[in-house]
Amino acid sequence: MIDMEKLVSLCKRRGFIFQNSEIYGGINGFWDYGPIGAELKRRIRDSWWKNMVQERENVVGIDTAIIAHPQTWVASGHVASFSDPMVDCKKCKKRYRADDVPESKKHPKGKCPECGGELTEARAFNLMFQTHVGATSDSASLAYLRPETCQSIFTQFKNVYTVSRQKIPFGIAQIGKAFRNEITPRNFIFRSREFEQMEMEFFCREKESEKWFEFWVNERQNWFYGLGISKDRLRLRPHRKDELAHYASSCTDVEFEMPFGWSEMEGIANRGNYDLTQHVKVSGKDLSWFDEAAKERFLPSVIETSVGVDRTLLAVLVDAYHEEQVKDETRVVMRFAPSIAPYQVAVFPLSDKLEEPSHKLERDLRKHFVSDFDDVSSIGKRYRRHDEIGTPFCVTYDFQSEEDHAVTIRDRDTMKQDRVAVDKVTEYLKEKFV
Ligand code: GAP
């Protein structure tokens, strides 16, 4: 398997991912996506949105602000649970301020006041980034950058169901940035301080919640397969009862085998009606659902699916990376599934003299495919670049093309070349992308 150093270097060299603020020495836990990485990221987001929202009748999408009313984070438990210094009970998962558990200072492995379980050492960190809204910087203006995107789905639950004409069971999805002041950002983009989540909350009746939980675990696993990720590098890991958050009745992670070990990509959880209950309590507003047919009012249960864009992208990169010996050279090729490759096709003029007709061809292809025009350096180097950014097809316009009105199309994976009439290139490629 690829080592991370090689991957980080390829990502920089080819423009997938750069260290943020590199000219100032970088800032730990923040990364920037370059031209190729931005395309790949967009492809992953689009694939999720299509699969989770556009192709389903019973899921709608929203796009909410990064900063929410601070009470949101009181209700969600983040203000209390992410405040420093804190200790966790390893057994019942309850979180305490270390000051509330004085023993923990003297005895880092103190006992939980609730269940007597062993406590972790105190961690003096607040995972929520704070900011101030407006001109004053006092406690009244304090706000937080969201540490997860899902809370606005809960706070907007009533508005959404009122306008969307959905009936339970149905889901609300969103993609967006989340921020956590991670104590130890590491493993490249795997654990960073600014990242992106794709979350969906599916509202259903409690008695049907386990059925929906199983359904979504299966759906989510299939989405990863659809990205072309090798099946043997993916696994489901159901949480043991003693790992579950106190409000969750089931949770399963989708894990991917990273160079640094099996790692969580996504969590699918049956959260019951915990979040809605909390927001009702703190806001004093009624967020219940009224079932007209059954003439009953209730707070629905929720199945959450929560996946990181950046982690998925890292898994896609790790899985796509291949090295192979071609004669006495090592060819590095990113074997992305054509549906998510940053560029679908690249056009190369063999010589400067052929720029005009090859530009014309590329402009035509651009209407149908995400394409690149590459006229820098030798054809061999251009192939090498596009192998490393995973372009499935490269089209070379040569002197012969002027005569026979045909071009050479090279397949990234087999390196086989086909001669195709210029006016048939779109058709040829469309067939390859189905
Ligand atoms: N709403 C539930 C929630 O946020 P989580 O397990 O804390 O659950 C969900 O996060 C997903 O978000 C993770 O599986 C991971 O893919 C991504 N994620 C969480 N923290 C991250 C970080 N520091 N860097 C990159 N991705 C992260």
C-alpha cells in the first residue's frame, strides 16, 4: 500500500492538495485543494447529493449557515461536553468538566460519579472554535463555528417539513463545512480542523427505526462501492453497546483501510429522538410531527448518516494509487473510476502548429466532458502528468489528423490506443463513460 509521504508529495506536485498558507510556514490542521483536488472533491459531493437527494423521493436538501444561534450548541450538548478541561468515562461515555470531578486531577484515572467507570485523563481543550458576532467582543456576542452540520437540520425540521410536503418517514440532507479545534490534527486531510461533512437525518417512527437503520447502512455501503473503491478495503464496523453514545441505540461505522490502519469514514446511527427533544427543551418550541391519519403527535426518531468529504477523498486517492513497471520506468497511475476522475479527457496537440484544430476539438469536448488542454512539454511527459491525475482518456491530435481527420485516443489503464474519427470522438467517449 502507498505510504502517506508519497501520496502527500503527489498531491502537491499535481495540484490536488496544498498545505494552507504555505508561504507563511503553514497552519496545522488546514489544507487547500488545488485545481485537480477541487474537481475531485466536487465530483464526490455531486455523487453524494445525486445519490442521497436527487435520486430519492423522500430526501430533501438544505444549505444552512455555518454560524448558528449559540443556544443550538447548548441544546446539542456541545457547549457542555466540549468545554475544557474535560474527562470522559470510558464505560458509560459520560463527559464531565474535570473541575466537577476533583479526583480526576489528583488521580487521572479516577472513577465516574455516575457508574464508577474509569475516567480518561483531563483534556484541557475546547473543540468548538469561538468567534464574536457584531462589534462587541463580550460573552453576549459569543458564537461558534459549527462542529457538525446536522444541528441546523434539527432546528429547521419544522420549516422543512412544512414547505416540502414530505411525510414521515423522510430525510433532510446537507453538505457543508464543519470546524473542530482538534487536539492532534494528523494523517494529512484525515483529521483536520476545517473539513466538510455530508449528513442526512432520516425522520421516522420509533418502531420502524431499526429497519431504517439497516436500510441506510446498506445504502451507504453501496455508495462507497459506487465510487469504485475496492470492496476489500471497505468494511462495516458495528459499535459495541459500551461504545455507543448514551442516546444512540445502534451505530455502525464504514471503515476504509488506510496506510495507517482501518479508519472511520462514516457513522450511521440511530439517535432516537434525542436531538429534537433537546431543541424542544431549550427553545421552548414545538417540533413535533402531527400524523393526520393516525391523529397523533410525536417527536420522530432519527437515523443519521454522517460522512466526511475529505476522508472520502483520501480513501479515493489511496485506493486509486498504483505503481507499475513499464519497461525500465515506474508508471504512477491514479485509477479513479471515470465517473469521479478530476478530468475525464485531455487533448494534446502534437506540435504548436496544430494548436488551432486541437483547441477546436477540445472546445467541442468541453460541452460534454470535463476536459483539459495540455500543450506543455513532450507527449510522454503529458501522459505521465495525466496518469498521475487520473485522466481516463487522452486524445492526441497529430500531423496525420490533418489528413485523415482522426485522432489517437489512449486509455489510461490499458495504455491501448485507438484511432478515432474527429467527429466520432464524443460518441466514442460517451460510450466509455456509461
Ligand atoms: N453528526 C455526527 C458527527 O458529526 P462524527 O463521527 O463526529 O459525527 C462524522 O463525524 C464524520 O465527519 C466522520 O466519520 C468523518 O468522516 C468526518 N470528520 C469528523 N471529524 C473530522 C476531522 N477532524 N477531520 C476530517 N473529517 C472529520
